[in-house]
Amino acid sequence: MPVANAASPARQSTLLIFAAAAILLITTGTRQVSGLFVLPIISTTGMSIASVSLALAIGQFAWGTAQPLFGALADHYGAFRVLVLGAILLAVGCVLTAFARSELTLLLTMGVLSAAGGAAGSFSILIGGTARHLSAEKRSLAAGTINAGGSLGQFVFAPITQLVIGAWGWGAAMYTLAVSALLTIPLAWPLRPRTPLATHKPAAQRPHTTLREQLRIAVRDPSYICLNLGFFTCGFHVAFLVTHFPGEVQNCGLTAKVAANSLALIGLFNVGGSVGAGLLGQRYRLKHLLAGIYGSRALLIVIYLLMPKTSLNIYLFAAGLGLTWLATVPPTSGIVAKLFGVRFLGTLFGLTLVSHQVGGFLGAWLGGIAMSRLGSYQWIWYADMALAIAAAVVNLPIREDKPLRRAAVAV
């Protein structure tokens, strides 16, 4: 009988983690295939690439700025209610996008409504909602597993979305994404309010700290500022590639199928990258993992710019990108939890995602500007490489104890 009772919390934790991963699979999958819609929307509506890029850039920014709002709501009311709201917003946004025939309509539907729905079912809500139910030593791997779900979503949704676009048009693909969004509602049931496990309280979080006081502490913390500066680069990198890499591939003379397969490979390989980052975060300092991830991105861009643009090389490049793609999320959320605890993790990690999506806005928008005015993405690749190097450096001063020393005091 005691064994059964002991096993029950373990089973509940596993169910919680995989439910969160499945939700992120869908919400991230719908967002990370947006680049596949750029050329079809342009060809059927007559909009310019700069206009469509601006709508997607607004979507990147809206997704980020909504994170701390939904994170605060989840911290107060629970993740379940926020996830249900997000599913409805995302589904409605996808359906209305299918009817968009003007720049303003596309900006409001795909750029605001769908992005807000995706934000309500994204990293800060899911990782924050699960972390408070897990012991400290399980959080890094849990964050990696949940993040891997989002990466797997890109692998699953990219080829399916391209198949539907090719067979029935981009409007039908939007309807498919809307139905998928509604599937997150039953998946959110395990994240309904429950009594959280006791967690340690770092020095930066006093026992009766309010959200306003915690925010005041966080924005004055140099480590938190450095973390946000590095995460800005991650947003620039990911949004630029999600929005423009399919077009870049086709500009190289390759097919739309190669572009979709490349996005799928990025997602597939980031499953390993995310879980690997979660596992390594239990043994090594998270700031060193982040520095290594950002530095490897700069190296990958150098290789891409020098290599012949064949299908095989594009696939190899996509696989390399996948290993680092969203592998920054587990160590970033882990550092936030180490610095400030998990009580307001949804809000504080949501704020780092604002920085991420400011970079995302610039990556998506400037990519469209570069292509429309210069006819190539060359200078954006250079900017991405320089930002990656800067991000690797800025993470090193972050204040972080060694994992073993931290684990010794965590309860």
C-alpha cells in the first residue's frame, strides 16, 4: 500500500509533464509553420512580402507581450483556465485568417488574435504551471521534455500543413490548424488547480513577496537583465528562420517540399536538443549551456553561408539548427526559477519571452524588408551571426551556483 501511494505522485507528475508537452506540440506547431503561408498568401491576395512579413512580425511581438499577462493570470487563477481561453482564441484566429484579403485584416487575425491564443498555451504558462507541482531536481528535465513537445509539433505540423496547402489551399490549412487548437482543451485537464508541492524560496523571494515587489527585484537584477538580452537574440534567430527560411530555400532553386521538410527536420532534431538541454542542466551550469548554444548558432550560420545550396546540405543545416533551435528554453526558465523561485515563474519567464519576441519582431520584419529592397537575406544572416556571438558572451556574467551545490539546499 505505501508503494502504491508513493507511485501515485510519480504517475501524476508524468501525466502532467506529457499533457503539457502535448499542448505545446499543438500550439507551437501552429505557430512555427507560419512561413509556409507567406508565398501562398502573396500569390492569392496580391499583398507584398513586406506586408505579410509585417503581419507575422506583429504576431511575434504580440505573442511575446501577451506572455507575462497570461502568465500572471495563470499564476493567480491557474493554468487550466488560461489554456482553455488560449485554445479558443487560437482557433478563432486561424478561421478568420482564412478570410483575410487585406493587410489590416491579416494583421488583426494572424498577427494579433492567433498570436494571443498561442501565447496563452505557450512556454511560460506550461512550464510555470508544471514547475510548481514538481520537486526542484525534476524541473530541468521536465522543462526539456515539455519544450521537446513544441519541437515535435514543428516536425508533425510542417509536412501536414504543406500537404493541405498543396491539395486544398492555404485556407483549408488554416481550418486544419483551428481544429487542432481545440484539441488542447481536453489535454489541459491535468493542469487544473491542485495543491502544489513545497518549493525552496531563494533569497531574492521573501516569504510574503507580492508580484509587484518581485517584479521590482527582478528588473534590478543584473543576471535577469543579461538573461533577457541573450534571449532577444534567440527570438531574432527563430522568427527570421520560421518566417523566411522557406522562401530562402525556394530562392536557392529548391522546391516547397524541401522547405517544409527542412522545418520538419528542425523540429525533429530539437526534440533531442531540448531533452538534452534539460538533462545537461542537471549537471552543468545553465549559463554555460546557453553560451554554448548561442555560439554554435554563429558557427552554423558561417557554414551555411559557405556551403553549396543542395537539398542534402539544406537538410544537414536544418538538422544542426534543430539541435539548438529552442534548446535555450529549458536553461532560460531554469535560471529564472533559480534566481526567483517558482511562485511567479509564469510571469517572470513571460517577461523574458517579451524580450525574445521583440527580437522576433525584428527578425521577421527586417527579413521581409531586406528581401524586398535588396533581393536577398545576406545582411540578415550577418546580423544573426553577430547577435549570436553577443548572446554567448552576455550570458557568462549571470549569477548561478553550481547544480550540485544548489541541489544540496533545494527541498
